[in-house]
Amino acid sequence: MTSSESNGGDHVVELIVHDASQPPPPPPPTSSDDSRDNVDAQIAPLLSHTDRPKINIFTASYPRRKPRDEVTRLLESESSSPFTQCILWIWNGSRYSGLLCMALSSIVYFLMGLLSNLLSVQAIPLFETAFTRCTIVLILSYLWLRRSEQPLFGTSNVRIILLLRALTGCISMSSFIYCFQRLPFSQAIVLNSTTPIMASVMARFFLREKLKIADIASLACSFFGVLFFFREMLATQEQVVKVAEASNANAKPTHHIFEILVGIFSSIIGGTSYCLIKAGAKASDQPLLTVFSFGILASPAMGLCTYLFEDFVLPRVESILLMLVLGVLAFFAEVLLARGLQLERMGKVANIQYMEAGLNQFWRVALTLVSPALDHLIGILLIVVSVFFTIYIGPDKETE
């Protein structure tokens, strides 16, 4: 530090040397420093006492959607046609996307049943049909995941969910096919129609989702609609059984208790599979992984069941083409179903699945030349009111 003094013509220079080992004196405290210390003292207790929430594979919180997921990116890279833009809006562009994906999935399932009834030219065993569809679903999901450069088995934290989803899906499908082969058609369909109800109940326990009064009322209304479809058929079958037993005194009564229990078991396992689809799709943020994991296990399992329990039927060319078309439609239906479960609460999207039963019955009524039965009209009305009520209420605020 230097300073100069002027005294006439002489100049005096003063040199002052400080010890470098001694730190300079701190600046005087200001009012801003005091206020910052007070704020830190108030925030510190809050940070030190914050507990981390407990999570598991079902209740972990994941974002509802990413700004641009892989399916959206692939669709946008294909073209900008109005059809593609409509699919993009249904997939990820609306707060109703979960409900819309499930509704579109139900429509695709309805189209599959319609094409199967109208174009079938050959009786193919059920396990063989299931094997063909699962194989096509496996191939298409593999190609889609490879094209989007996604890991085939997801990350390590979702593999156990995908494995359980595949296992429960195979068990549910196999047990339903068994019931369909052993039970009358109407009883098998009614038992299978309880799967959305079981899924909502299982989501209440596994996913900790709320099951509101409106959800219960909507599911009950739709299920009663299905019962109206088959009420007359169920009563007729009961009368036929009684007449057969009365005509043959030595005949053993056939109540199908075991088959009915297997059908109930199939619905419970199917509802659990829906919960695992939802958990896996949210954990990986990729619904296709749940479809691919199911195909890996279901395809060889259905092939083994075909070899063990049925006689293989070589399909004709027309049947092969129909099976290919139905397999492609099954792939899109499964992907849309997984997307709907990923985005929306189980109690809402499960009720949308009854659209398929309503559309099937409406198509049969439209093709009938005579006036439709009152029971069928009441059943259609119940399902329409229930589904539109679910859509009118809309998604929950917590999932938007």
C-alpha cells in the first residue's frame, strides 16, 4: 500500500506492508445477510424431518405420460395424414385419451367377433386359434419395439411385473377356453363378463385406487345389461336340463359346478392381470412391453395346449387369411387396452369394456328381420346409459 504526500517540490512515498498470513478483516454484516440466515434457520427443520414415502411395484407414482413417447414419435414420422393425426390425438392428445383408447379397443374386439362370424369357413379349435393370435401379437410387438429401439424386457425394476402379467394372462386365457368348451355359451359369456368387475375390485386392493359409488353403479348397470341379453337363453337351458333329467331317471344331474368355479377363477386372475398391465405400463411408460411379455409366454403355452388337448386342424387359405387379419386386429386391441389402463383409473376404463357386448347385441338386433326382444333392448339401453355416464363424468382430476 502506497501513499504520496506533496510538500512543495519534495515528494514523500510511504510504503506499508501487511502480513499475508493474516486474513483480511471480514466486512461488516448487512441486513441482507441477517435475513438470509433467518430463512435458512426456518427451512432447515423442514428439510431434516422430511420422510420418504413408502412405495411398491403397484403403488409407485409415475408420470401419466411423457411429452413425446415412442409410439407418438413413430406415428409422427410416418405421415401427417388426418387419420394419423386422429390416432395421435386419441393416443396422447386429450384428457380423455384413456377412455378413448379403451373404447377404441372395445370396437376393435367387436370387429374381430363380427369378421369371425361372417367370414369363418372352417371350424378351428380354440387353442389353435389362440396360438395363432398370440404368435402374431408376439411378432408385431417385437418388430415395433425393435423399430423404436426400446429394450425388449424393460428395465430391471419392471421385469417382475411383466413376468407376472404374462403368467396371469396365460392362466386366465387357458381357464376361459376350458370353460368355453365345457359350459353352455351363455354361461361362459356371463362369467367372462365379470372380469371388468373383478379388475376394479383388484385395483382397489393392489393399486390402492378409489372405487367410487358412480363406478360401482356403472359397472352394475352394464353387467345387468349383459344379463338381460342372455336371460332368456339361460332360462331355456335350465328347462332343457330339467326335461333331460326327467326323461332319463338314471342320468346324473349336470350342474357344471367345477366349470363354473374355473370360470370365476378365470375372471379373478383376469382382473389381476389388468392390474399388472396397468402397473407395468406405468412403470415402463411403454404399453407395448406388456403386450410383448404376454406374447412370449402365451404363444408357446397355447401351442403346447394345442398339441396336448386338441387335434391340429390344417386351415385352408381362406382361414389362414382370416386368422392373419384377426391376429393383427388383436395386436392393436391389446395395445390400446394397455394404453387405456395406463392412463385412466381402473373403475372407469373397465366399464368401457362393456361396449363390446353392447355393440354385438346391437348388431344382432339390426340384422334381425323380426322385432327385437324387449330384454335385448333393455340390455342395450343399460349399457349405453352406463358407458355414456362414465364418459360424461370424465377422467379424475388426479389423473389429468
